[in-house]
Amino acid sequence: MSHEPGEVWEQFAVALAEMARDLLAQDSAQDTLDRIVEHATVLINGCDHAGILTVRRGEVHSLAATSDVVRRADRIQQDLKEGPCFDAVTERQQVYTIEDSRRPHERWSRFAPELRKLGIGSVMGFLLFTEDDELGALNLYSHRPDTFDEAARRAGWILASHAAVAFSAARTHQQLGHALETRHEIGEAMGILMERHGLNEDTAFKVLKKASQDHNVKLRAIARQICETGEKPG
């Protein structure tokens, strides 16, 4: 990068725009997550590894990771129920850092030494969220202590904000796609029941719904079974 701050940020803005186009081109929410962490290691100075995790009901889930180091760090947070990424999601802490894992850390006294064993010197992370949808935490790891300066924090926050919006859009698009596929399969299954078994539209849907409830299986799965076999369920 150029040594002039203005040119550095101009280049970052161009790279960010290219990232945004790349994220929108992904085929699924998972692909979008995978690309976010890859871009983070390129765009943020000093970032050697990156990952995205979420915490559901006290359980840590790795959503994306650029290396096994990230997945191991996620497992350590799960085992200890302690760590900055864990806190970011459970306590809505928007930005957090461990500047030097070699120094005693008052808040994460057990987690920081474990990071050091993984060869991680510093960590920076951001809560990934949109206005109405909390998503998880983007975590950036460096092998070197005291790596992430104020410029890196600012760049990370901007990247995380773009990433959250991109992921939310990808997930909404994916959910819509699943909904349309489900609607199509249910419609096809109802058509089979109406044609082969002489049912009207209302009765055909009731048959689908009752089979779903009786077997505790999703309506789409019942519909798919009818489409494959042509048989009336139950």
C-alpha cells in the first residue's frame, strides 16, 4: 500500500467495493460467510486468520474459518465459556481486542494463555449485526502481539458492517428460495393427490398437513415423498 494515508484509504475503498460485488455474487449464505473471512485476511493489515462464530443457547458454532487455528480457538471458547468472541455475541459487545496474549488479561484470564499456545499474539473482533438481526462475531487473529492499530480497527469495523449486510441479504435470498421450492413441491404433491386419488384442493392440503403432524415431519418432506412415490401418505 502507499505510504500516504489518503491513498491507503482510497485503495481500501476500492477493495471494499470489489468485496461487496464478490459477496453479492455468491450462491448461498455459507459461500458468503466463507468469502467474508477470506477477504478479511487480505484487507486487514496484520490479519493472519479470520473466522465467524455465533453462540446459540450457550453453544459456540463456527460458521466460517480460514484455518484450523480459528476452529480450535472457537472450541476453546466453548470449553471455557469464556473469550472475547463469546462475549461479543452473548453480551452484544460491538468491538473487542486482546492486544497481547502474553500479558495477563483480567477479563479472559484462562482464554488468553490458550491463545498463546495456538501461536496467536493478538485478536480483534466485531459483532456482526444489522438493524433487526444479530448474526454473530467476525474474529481476526494475528500471530504477532500488538498488531491491530487504530487504522486496522476502523477498517475492520467498516468491513464487518458491509459483511453483516451482505450475509443478511444472502440469508434472506436463500430463505426465499427455499420457500419458493417448498411451495412448488407442495403444489405438485397436491396436484398428484387430486388427480390420482380424486381429492379436491382443500382435502389434498389437509391430507398433507395431517401426515406432517402425525409423523412430526416437515410439510415439504411429506410433499417430496408424494412427488417421488405418487402414493397418498398414511
